[in-house]
Amino acid sequence: MRILSEFDIQFNLPGPIAMVALLHLHPSLQPQILSGNDLLVEHLTTPAPDASPTTNHPKTIVASTEYIDTFGNRCARFLAPAGHLRLSGTSIVEADSHPDQLFESAEQAPIELLPSEALQFLLPSRYCQVDQFGAIAQDLFGSYKPGWERAVAIRDWVHDKVTFNYNAARPTKTAMDVFTERIGVCRDFQHLAVTLSRCLNIPSRYVTGYIGDIRRPYSGLGDFSAWYQVFLNGQWINLDARHNYPRLGRLLMAVGRDAADVAITTSFGAAYLTNFYVESNEIDADGNKIPPSQNFAYNMTPPTLHDSNTPTQTNSQASPTQTQSAVS
């Protein structure tokens, strides 16, 4: 299937600031990208009070440079001038037309046989206090067979025990907060599942990307989404404690230890979010979007969600320094 993803994110900046953005698709998807995957950074001139709403206001391209971070993500950095800043882009990807694959025979490798780059995903991080969950994880999941059985038991437990609520989002919420409060948003589900997995020596990393309403009924305005991956059978496997059933159309953007590593923007100064638009849709051969209501061909009934009226994608929450994908 072909998937069109697009975003338009705007800020008001009181003064010039340096920014870093993780808004490209992950380099591993490059062979599947048919067009786009560029980041356009623009400074927009503030319109005069009497200007017509249809007026095309002057804009200036802001130069940016790219680099690959320590997790293999494609990042852009730039110096944004004071005023109205716009970040936008589109991409068309030839994506897998099958839902998330199940790996029921996947085995867990002993730590001494793990690749060195996977070891960091066993350690505590900003939102994942592995050092505080050892006894909890062992008590809840120590009896499960190591590997796929234990990994999905953790995923399902988090899904069942944590209630989804947009109003419970806050950028400082940790895995221990989620475990204690039993309420949160998409990123919170994933942080708790990642933490419990690491406690039982399953390398786990946090993921941000797109999950559109593809071959599913429309669920509301889009956003970036969060899920996580576990390292089993020598590969990274997608799991999702928020939507713990196979989904179509996941498009990977960035991976890291937790949400702090994959914030969609990091601003080294004040930046006030004024516009946030993200969508991901299946398109036909002519580039036309296929409405979800006409594209419900995937014959699987998902489990009942905590709140079926909330979007299945994420609503971003802005902290003073980062705009993070806060979750679906």
C-alpha cells in the first residue's frame, strides 16, 4: 500500500533560538520512500492587522543541517529567528500491506550473547526507572517463559491496568508515576512496558512515528504516535501497550531510550506551539486519499479500548524545551 504522511507545525518564538527536529522518517525506511521526506523550515512574516486572510504572507527559508544521532535517527538542526516559525513536510511510502507480525516462537537471548548496541536498552533512562522496578517485574512476570510469552504478557498487563486519558498527560510523568496512578497517554503506556521489559533483561526501546486510521474507521485528528520495540530472535519487534493488537501502516520516525530521546522538536529557549497538524493516510495510484470509512478491509475486531471515542493517534504536549509525541 502507499501511505501519504504530512505535518505542519508552527511556533511563536519570542527571540532567536537554536532548535533540533526529528521529523524525518527513519533512515531504515529509505528504500520504501517514493517521494518527499524533506523538512521545510520557514520564517513567516506576521501579517498586518488589516490583511486579508487569503493573503500570501512573505516567508523566508531557514537553513538547516542534518546529522545522524547516536540511535541512528535522522535529525535536523537550525537557528530559528524570532517570530512565526513553520516546520512542514510530506512523504509517500510504499508500506507493508500486512498488519503487525506476530513472533510466537521468538526467544530471548542471554545478556552475554546480546549485540553491544542493545545493552543500553536494558538500563535506566529519563522516564524508565529500571532500578526501581526489579522486584515488581519479577513478581508480576517472573513465572512467564522468557521470550515472546513474557514480552506480550508485559504488554497486555500494561494495556489492561492503565486507563487512557488525554487529560492525564504531563511531560514529567515517569514509568513509576504511571504504575502508581494507573492512568496516562500513549507514551506513558510505552514507558511502563519498556521499563518492565528491561527489568527482565529484554532490551526495549521507545519508538515514535505515524499510525494512521488505515483500513479502520476514522477516529479523529491525527498526531504522531508512540510504541516500543523489544529485541528478540536477533531483531527489533514492534509492540504497543496502548493498541495491543496488530495495526497497519506504522511508519517509523525515531527510536531511543525513552521519549526524551525522540522529541519531535527540542528548543534551546522559549517556543510556543501555535499550530499542530499531522496526518497519515493510504492513497490510491493517483495519489488520492482513501477515506478510512471506505477502506475498512482489514477483517479483525480489535479489543475494546478504554475510551473508544479518543483518537488512536497521538496528541502532542509541549514542555518548555521539547515538543514530544505525547501519545495516542
